[in-house]
Amino acid sequence: MDSAGQDINLNSPNKGLLSDIITDVPVDTAVAAHTPAVEGLTEAEEEELRAELAKVEEEIVTLRQVLAAKERHCGELKRKLGLSALDGLKQNLSKSWHDVQVSTAYKKTQETLSQAGQKTSAALSTMGSAISRKLGDMR
């Protein structure tokens, strides 16, 4: 079955059909069973927590499978549109550079460097004039 035809609805009874692609990491229930419970928990509370943990772990597996299916589908769409990873990288870099340029820190730094450049230019011009005068006086 191709990924476009797979049911990735989290409420679907068909969820988890991607098990041939993503393997689950087994949980060692023997170790979990022998781990002492936190003091103050009743057996019923401990059992409830273990059931909730199992449910959350199952949801995590399902979400990983859904994500993998969506990433494959995204890749297929990009391939069909002729988009390459390089295009995405270029777009990300352009957006990042634009974000930097509109940031307050960049604007303040740019302004400060511009002022420093103007002052340096004025100082060098003044120094150049002074040197020219001295050289002219020495002739």
C-alpha cells in the first residue's frame, strides 16, 4: 500500500499500519514489574499509572508512524513539484537572512557601525590633510 493511500487518522481503527517501516522498541516488562513503586502509592494507583504509561507509549509509537508517513508524503509532493533539498535550503537561508536584517539588534549594530565608519573616515581625512600640510611645509 502506498503512503498516500494509508489511513493516518489518529482516531481510525486502522492506525498503526506502518509497522513494517518503523519498528517498535520493546519495553522490558520484567524490569518494569520488578521496579519498586514510589512509596505512598496504592496498588490501584500504581496499576492506573502503568496503564496510562502503556497508553502514552502506544500513542508515541502511533505519532512516530504518522510523522513518518507525512514526511514521505511531503517528499513525494516536493519531488512531483520538482523541488529539491537545495531549493528548501536556499529558501530557509533567505528567510533567515531577512529575519536577521529586520531584527532590532541588526539595525542597532548597522547604525553603530555606520556612525563609526563616518567618524573613522572623518578622522582619516583630517589626518591625511595634516600630513599633507606637514609634507608641504617640509618642502
